[in-house]
Amino acid sequence: MSDSILYSDTIRQFIVDNFLFGDGDKLALDTPLFEKGIIDSTGVLELVAFIEENFNVTISDDELVQNNFSSLIAIDKFLQSKNYQNSSN
């Protein structure tokens, strides 16, 4: 299983449990989280705290942009880039 799939499964489950109240039938990898009203600004902070705690990354204020959290795919790409940066240092 690739890291990308692992991120998506774990983050998807967090979103379903915390924002969709268990109803994740319509949450696909490319579902626009903001446009569909699944996550708002407060929800992003909850999601970031979850990601930092579960994936051992630190997300800086300048990384808190919609493009990084717009969908599960965007979150995966963002986390992959964070892990790449960490492994390069």
C-alpha cells in the first residue's frame, strides 16, 4: 500500500467521522471539500491538528491555503511534498 493511499484512507475516515457524521458515501478522492461545504475554516484547523498528530508533520501558517486542503487528493499531494522535504533535510 502506498503512502498516498494510507493518507487518503485515514484522512477520509476522520472527515467522515467528524464532519459527515458517518455518511461518507459521496466523499470521493476528488470531492471539493470547501465547495461542497464539508469543511469550513474551523474544520480546517481540526483537520490540521489531526494531520499533525497522526502523520508527524508540522504545518506552518503559510501552508494553510485552500489548495493544500481542497480535496483528499490535494491533501495527499501536500503530505507527500512535506515528507519529501523532511527526508531531503
